[in-house]
Amino acid sequence: MKFHAVIDVQLHPGIADPQGSTIERALPTLGFDAMSNVRSGKSFHLDIEADDEVAARATLTEVCESFLTNPVIEAASIELTPAEGAGS
Amino acid sequence: MSTVGVVRFPGTNCEFDTVEAIERLGGRGRIIWHEDTHLDGIDAVVIAGGFAHGDYLRPGAIARFSPIMSAVISAAGEGMPVVGICNGFQVLTEAGLLPGALQKNRGLTFINDWQNLRVSSTNSVFTSAAEVDRKLRIPINHFEGNFTCDDSTLDDLVANDQIVLTYVDNPNGSVGDIAGICNRERNVVGLMPHPERASDAMLGSNDGNILMESLLASI
């Protein structure tokens, strides 16, 4: 099966995020003064072939831990959906 | 004559300064391209500073997969001295040769300034010629130089005397004021300051030479 994956990488709480902090400081100057706790991150979108969702998730978890994140400072969450045309 | 291989990735920019600093002290420096796969004729390795592979994904994250790194990891395991300076330190942590990680500076700014360092341990290939508590004036030039690790890793670093250099006035928020560490075997050292930029009084300091001399003496 083919799945579409969206991988969201965020710094652990407490790890400095200059981009998020800068955006947060800029928001009130634009008139948006109701927002706080801005954190920036990275997202990766990709397609993966696997026998099933469990197998796809296992492979992506391995990729996240070994390459897409540095587990000392970052964590990833993975969303999987069947890719267009899957099962046809 | 001892030959120090200085690894050059796309984006490395301190390799020539590093070779110059080594050769002024009587060693031989040889640039090694990151796609090379062996370290034949090399007695020690320096991973020089810069922005390897554009720092894409994270500093050091792509560099770790360059072909030369397999040879470096293998040689380090056999005891060859390996030193990572600045971006090279980031590469060594990403490659798993050193613990911890380098996060963005506490003040959220890139820092390019002189620092006073303290030699915390002389039991490493990069500090063996110095004395404990010796002060060294060496510049830093980084955004992601804030060393971090979990508490148990920090306890291990202290217990095993793996912290080799500390900042006198911590500029970036590094845990334990850490500027440089070594592995348990003491042959792999990573540090954020640039000793090659403190290799001649004309540059403002020659305090970096004692570190390069240590490396040459370790071969």
C-alpha cells in the first residue's frame, strides 16, 4: 500500500526556538495581540510504500529517530493517510 | 612527519586556516574531500568548521552520512585522534562519536567574539600539552553552540573527566559552561571555539597552538 505521511518535528519544551520567539514578538506590532507560546518547527511530507499502516509507521519512526530528528533536542509526530489511488 | 587530515565537506570554510595552524607547528596538513572513503597515510583527523552541506536539516545532520565519515568513525574506534571544531563538533555529536547536542545560543543570536576558556582536563588528545586551569583566549563563531544533554549524560561527562574546556563567562548557555568535551576513550574531542583562529599573536592570540600541539603530540 502507498501512504502519505506528514511528519511534524518540534523542539522539546525548553529548547530555545529563536524563530518562534521572533514571530511571537512581531505579532503584537501587527495588531495580533492574543497569541502566545509560539513554537516553530519543521514538517516533511512524503509517500511511502508498506504492507500496512503499522509497517509504514515503524519505518518512519526509525527514519525520524536516526535522521530527521536529533532526539536530544527534538521529537517527531507522524500522521499517515492512504495515498490517492490506494487500493485501486 | 605526522599528517593531519582536515575534512572538507561542501560548505566547510575553516579547512585552510586549520591546515596553516598545523603546518606552522611542524605538522603536515592534508585536505580530505568528504567523498573520499579512506584515511590512508593520515595519522589524525580534524573536522573543520563551516556549514557542512549548508547546515540543511540540522548542523552536521547530513555531513554525518558523507562517505568519509564511515572511515572516520572506524578510525576513531581504533584509537585515531579525531577533533571536531565548531561545525565539526556538531558533526561528531550527530555521528554519535560524542554525546549531547548543540542547540541555538541562549541569547538567540549568532556570536562572533573572543572568549576566555579554562582547561578543565588535560587527559585528552587536544589538551594534553596544557595544564589544568590554564586560561586560553580563543574566539567563537556560531549560532548553534549551546551544548545540551540530559542530566545522566552530564553526570557521566563529569564523573569520567570528559569536559576538557569550559567558558569563563558562558556566552551561549551551554550546560556546565561546556566549551569542549572528549569521549570516554579520550581520542575524540569536540569544541566550539576556533583554535586555528588563535594561532598567531598577529591574529590577537596564539593560545590555540597549545591545543594543536597536543594533537600533534598525540600522534
